[in-house]
Amino acid sequence: MGGKDIISLSDAAAMDRNIESLMDCKLLSEEGVEELCKKCKEVLETEPNVTPVSCPVTVVGDVHGQYHDVMELFKIAGTAPGTNFLFLGDYVDRGYYSVETVQIVLALKVRYPKRVTIIRGNHESRQITQVYGFYDECLRKYGTANVWKMITDLFDFLPIAAIVDNQLFCPHAGLSPGLNTISNIDQLSRFEEVPHEGPMCDLLWSDPDERPGWGISPRGAGYTFGQDVSEQFIHTNGLKFIMRAHQLVSDGYCWVHEGSVVTVFSAPNYCYRCGNLAAICEIDENLNCKFLQFEHAPPRGSGTEVKRMVPDYFL
């Protein structure tokens, strides 16, 4: 998992301090963010567009700045290095703690580069974050846009998909009519702002649909794709199925296309009002998937614990 193997003892100690602080919901200094982004770029620039991931791994969908729900997620799943993670993007926007959320994800990636994999979502973008909250939050918490610029520059380095044991394809969103194979994706130039159209945009914006073939997306970017498209991509690339995020689903996960595609969404009570459950997916060494559902984090200091739902099992 990931490209860079080794982290120096001094870097490890510094990152441990950062993680401890962030786990306590304490922001890094602007200088700390600059150093974190520099180290993270060094790790990410060595990773391919479709970064390989080994089992066992826990897959996390959109978290959207809901920091306290991410902390509950860690209570359920454990945290690195005891648990390997694949985060499917959309770390920021909508929620009120995007800064803390993205910083803890980046810090875990730098500290455990082989155990934590992070890819890009459609919200890891300069344009989108100026509309949906992350830019304004950075201004409010730091007084300048410097931290927003550092982190959005880093977003250009994020891989645009992952593949688990060469059998589960994991983009943030979906497929593209311009990409038939995994090797097609690896040939894209990713180190740039997410384009308004084209294959890279599609991977971060498209959605599965009941209608066959390709359709116009109501989102205004990417496409809709039918079961025939999913099955063809799976067959061409020798995959078992596609695991993606990007869409709010009321139970936290949802299978479509007769088991060809599963959506995982990890922001419970999305936008603090949608009332949905969240889920994560634990994938074992045999590629068996166990979905763990959880509810919105209780208010801090209430003394109540997160409710762990009975998991569903899929072979």
C-alpha cells in the first residue's frame, strides 16, 4: 500500500505528536500544516494513479469534515497501524471540522504510508472547496487562506483510484466512457486541478444508474452508467466488483447492478440533518466484505457510546 516505505525516527516522532494533537481536535499551526503537506507530497508523488492496496483493509467513504464521526469510526474500526485503511475521498466541505478532518487523514498517511491509502474525491478541488465550506473554514480558523492553498495544492498529488488485491476497483465515484482499462487510468496526467470534463473528472463524479449505457449526470459533471457498463469494465479488467463512495445512501452502504457495484458512505446524519446511517467496509484476506454501520457521534461529554450495528456479510 502506497509508494514510500520508510519514515525517519524524527519524522515519526513529530508525526506522532501531530496525530495526538489532532485526535484531541487541536489544529496544527500553519507551519505544521506546511511541513505535513511537504511530507505528504513526497509520499504521494511516488504512487501510481491507481494505487495498489493489500488485504486486510477497512474502506471508508465520504466523511465531509464530520470530525467527531471520524473519531467514532476509529473507535469501531481501530486506527493505524493496527488497522489498514483505504479512504475514498471527500474529506472536506459540508461539515464544520474539515480542517481537523483532512489534517488527521494526511497525518496518518505520512506516519503509516504503507497502511493508509488516500485517494481524491470530487471535493478535493480548489473550485468546489470555495463553494462548500473548506475555504471559509480555513479563513475563519487561521485568519488567512494560506492553509487552504497548501492543502488544495496537495490535493493535486492524490491518486485518483485504488485497486484492492487486483480484484476490487475503488474510485471515488465511478467509471468513464474514455477509460476501458486500469492501465488507461494509470496513463492519465493527474497532478492538476480536477478538470470540468474528461476521464479524470468522470472517475470523481460519475454515478451508477438503473438505465443501461451512459447517461447525462444530473450533477453537471461526469456521467451515469448502467449495469452493462459496470459488468463490461469488471470483465475486461478481471475484477470481482467495484467499490465506490460519492453518494448519500440511507443505510451507509448499498449494492446495485446485481452485485457489480457497492457504494460506501461514511458521514452519518450527513450535513447534520439527513438522518442516514454511515458504514465502513472491512475486507479480509479472502476478499470477504463485512459492512459495519454506525450512527452520528453523540455530543461530547454526554457519556453515551456509539451504537455498533449488526454487520451484514457478503462473499
